[in-house]
Amino acid sequence: MKNGLEDVVAAETQLSHVDGEAGQLIIRGVSLDHLAGQVSYEDVVALLFEGLLGPMPDRTELAKRLGEKRVDVFAHVGAIDDALLELPPVDIMRALIARLPDGEDLDSALRLLAAPAVFLPAALRMKRGEAPLAPTPALSHAADTLAMLGAKVPSRQDVAALDAYLVTISDHGLNASTFASRVVASTKAGLTSSVLAAIGALKGPLHGGAPGPVLDMLDAIGTPENAEAWLSDALDHGERLMGFGHRVYRVRDPRADALKGALKRLIATHPANRDRIQLAEAVEQSALAILKARKPDRPLDVNVEFYTALLLDALNFPRDAFTGVFAIGRTVGWIAHAREQALEGRLIRPRSLYVGPLPQQAA
């Protein structure tokens, strides 16, 4: 028995493999190096869904149907009321997804893929007192997400950056939210139920709810010259350095490099953000040196959260929306795992070890 199930194998999967020792992520037989920044989110949807949801349409038809589903789910935006607007963006998104029917077919899956990309921008706009913008089905998933966030047509560079992000975080082994999705799927509850369970797990700060604080840390440090002293003081006071360390990786998180590359390509077209990446690189270098000196027996390196925060900030997503953007990309992985579990797995029902008091024996 291991608390937290660390190193316990709970499922067989053909969807993704995380090699923590080598720092490699493989998605359906393809290394992340050959996906991020090179293929679209729709391509990864086709890759992960293949064989799990019946006959798949070709790439053009798949994109068309996903665009149509964005239009369909936009009707639910009207359910956002004043009470929902008091909640964090990810909770508004989750409440609207709960309105969708539980299904197991491709239409259900595409509807669930469309939902967070529509609901999150609508919630953000309405929180600002602005009207939600309807989807444009002819756009790509990344382009439409950005178009619904703001009134202008997103640039090619912005779309490429968000596409790279969505591809990079599309799947990542049996993490907490994916496991939650598979547990629910093993009961035959339906895809909406699986996705809702996954979002509930994702929003916790030990999983997908952490990228925002990376920006808080960078704001507090302010300039590259302050990095070493600030980081040392934080560690002296027992604080965690946000964006460093991972439960599985013993070397650098490959997703961090994929997102850093996407960020650098984006920054080349956004000169105003160059100071931010210079600060981030200084913080990264200082943090790695300090962590190596203080904790030589613990392999701590930069993780996906560090450059996620910088990339999404450069795309004008507010930091309280980062978890919701993560869900836009990861929903494809949750659905694929849910279908794989429903088709091939058993009801997930582990045992617990009772360590409480025993009843007293009669004298």
C-alpha cells in the first residue's frame, strides 16, 4: 500500500506515456517534440480520439463539426446569472458544462470539447460587464477561443501560441484529474460526468490551479537583479517556489521547453512583453542554482506551470482564468481516457486499509 498511490499502476493505456527519468512525453506514439508548435489542436483531437468513438471524420470535417458544437453550446451562456458571476471563472465554466447531457458518442465528445472554449471567454467578458461574443465556427478552435475573448480578430502568432499550449497540455498520463475522469467512466456514468469530475480535481492548487501564483512571484521579484535575494528569502521562510518541481519528472519537464519555445515565438511579435521573459529567465536560472545548492538530493527543475503562466498572460488571459484555459486543452485527454476506461477497463474499486479503533470485546 502507498498513500497517494505513487508508483501504483492502475490502468493500461495507449494514450500517453510520461517518462519521468528521461523527461519525455509521448502522446499516442508521437513525442511532444513533434507535436507542440507543429500540429493543431484539431490534429491532436483526431490522434487521441481514434478508435474510441466510432468512425472518425477526416480532419476538415472534424474541425467543421467542432465549430458547429461551439455554436450549439453558446446557447447555454444565457444561463449565467448574477449568482454565477460571483464565482471564479472555472466554477462558472463547470456549472455550464453540468447543463450538457451525458453521452458516450462522438457528438457528445465534441460538444464537451467545445464547451470550455465557449464558456470561459463568455464568463470572463460578463465579469467585466461586457456582452459575450458568439463563436465563429469557421475558425480553428484556438482562434475562436481568442476571438470570443476579445473583439478583434486574433493574430496568426497569437493563434499559433495558444494552439501550441493546447497541444502541449492535451494529455499527461494518469494525473489526478485524468484518474478522476477514469474512475467516473468506470461506473458507466457518461462523458459529461467524467469531465465534471476531472475539472473538480484540476482546480486544486496541487494540480492545475497553480500557474497564476507564478505571476504573483514574478511581480514580487520585480527585476532580474532581485531574483536571487528574493528566492533565497522565500526558501528561508519555508515557502514553495512556484513553477518548480514535479511529482513524476526527475529532470526538466519537457512541456516547459515546449511552452518556452512557443512563448519566445510569441514575444518576438509582442515587444512589450520582452522584459517579462527576461525576468522569468533570470528567476529560472537563480531558482535552479539555489535549489541545487540547498536540496542536492532532490531533483527540482522548472515545470509546465512556469511558462504556462507567462504564455497565457501574454495572450491576455487573466490569471484567475488559467485553470479554465488548462481545461480547454486537457478535456480531449479526459474524454479519451474516459472512453478507453469504459471500453476496456473494469469498475475502479480499490481497497482501503483500516487503521481506526476496533470494537471492545465483551468481558
